[in-house]
Amino acid sequence: MSLGKWTGFDSREGVREGLKTVGYIATDRIANTVYLASQLAKPILVEGPAGVGKTELAKATASFMRVPLIRLQCYEGLDESKALYEWKYGKQLLYTQLLKDKLDRIVQGEMDLSESIEKLHQYDDIFFSPRFLEPRPLLKALQQKEGAVLLVDEIDKSDDEFEAFLLEILSDFQVSIPEIGTIEATSLPFVFLTSNSTRELSEALQRRCLHLYISFPDEKLEREIVRSRVPDITEKLNRQLVAFINKVRQLDIKKLPSVSETIDWARTLVLLHAENLDREMVRETLNTFLKRQEDMQVAEGRLDELTEQAVREAR
């Protein structure tokens, strides 16, 4: 089984160009991993700092494939009823009330209790059939006839038990429901799992996935990303702000600016009609890419130096 039927997945370059058409600038490693995953029908475990484009990769792949993105946001305490399925208890209760009179007639006239129970057993599976099943993200992804991208976001925030529960889906693209049996994927979903590495994931889960680590991009790639997302920005301002962001990431701060925050800053500067970085403009917009007060204080203490260096190096 493979996902290679999708147009554009016949080569690494096809993947790169396809993702580019939907606004995602992929490195060689990213394009190669997505291509291999499509051919091997393997999930991709994407790790890296927050805000480097892990979730965006899944969104872009869904857009490129023109299939739904089905997202499961992980958290501590997540269980099957939220991730896989639950029974429509309200509908079951309604059907019970509607069938009450019929059930009374079924058991009337029977010789004894055992015969009545045997007769009722012919109907007890009705309430645990697919018609009463409410699919949650995992099951919903398996049931998409035209395929889907399944994003299991921040898997490291879930419990070990839930991680173990995922293994059947990741290896066989199927789930087992006690009352119904095994449900196999109608069409193989393209699966992404993201992690911010807040805890170590099990070897069993890692073994079932291709691994992809996305780090902060170099300045050339980040300028290309900004250019694709903020086409109105001038080349000079693009070079200056990316140089400034990269210098901020070298400071001793708690939360480094993400790529998405670089894009937000670029959009902010365009809205303010900025043509060059200057100290006051940077000071007024620091909160666009720095979200902690102590980090802002560190940056403000070196604002003249950082701004001057960024402008000089961007010439």
C-alpha cells in the first residue's frame, strides 16, 4: 500500500513544488521525507521547536492533496471517547423508547423467562451497530473515501496509555471496536504526528514512523518564507527583519521567536508602511515576536546594537 496515487507525489521535486504552490517552502529533507512517507505509507513524526512549521506542513499537505485535514489536538487525559469514537447514547435512548411497546409484545406469550431472554438477544446488537457510532478524529480519518490528512498534534502532551493505543492505527491503519470488530481504512490517510519534545516518546511509536526534525531556518530560507507569505514586503526590509530576528534568537531569552512570529512581524511592518528598520519602529513592535516581558527587556537593552547590525549586514 502506498499514497503515491496522489498527483505530485511521484518525486521529491514534485512534492517540493506542490507544497510551494500552497505557500509552504520545503527544504530538501522535508520534501524527501514527505515523498518517502507517501511511497511507504508511513506516518511522519515531526519534531522541533514550537513555531517552525510542523503543523503547517500537515495543513499544506492536505491543501496540496485537496483532501480534508482532520486534526486531533492532544492533551493530558485524552482517551478513546474523544479521539476514536463514542456511542450516541441519546439516540440509543430515543430508539429504546420507540421500541418499548414492540419489546413488550416480543416477550408476551413466551413460555418462560429463558425463552424471553433468548428472544431479546436477537435485538440487543441493534444498539451497538455503526448507525449508533459517533466517529471522532481517528475513526473519521479512516472513513474518508477520498483520503485525508490526519494530524495528531502535540502527541508528547498525551499520556503513555494513549500513545500505546495509537499503535494499531499507525501500523495497520485500522481500529478495533469491541462491539463491532475491526474497522479498516477505506482509503489510507496521510498521517502526521507533531511533538515539541516535552517528553520522550516510546520506541514502539517511533519505530512505526519516519522521523523529521524541523529546526529554525537559515536566513536565506526564512527570507524566502517571508517573501511567499508577505509578498508586499520590500527585499531590503525583508533582509533587515530576518537578520534582526536571527540575532534575537542568539540572545539569552526564554522563548525564541518562531517563524510564524517572523511572518507576523513582517506583516506588521508592511501595515505600518516601514521601509527600513529603526530603533523606535522595532521598540514599538517588539511584542509582535517576543511574548514574555523579561525577553522584551533583554532585547530592549541591546536594541541599538541589534538594529544597527541587522541593517548593516542586510546591505
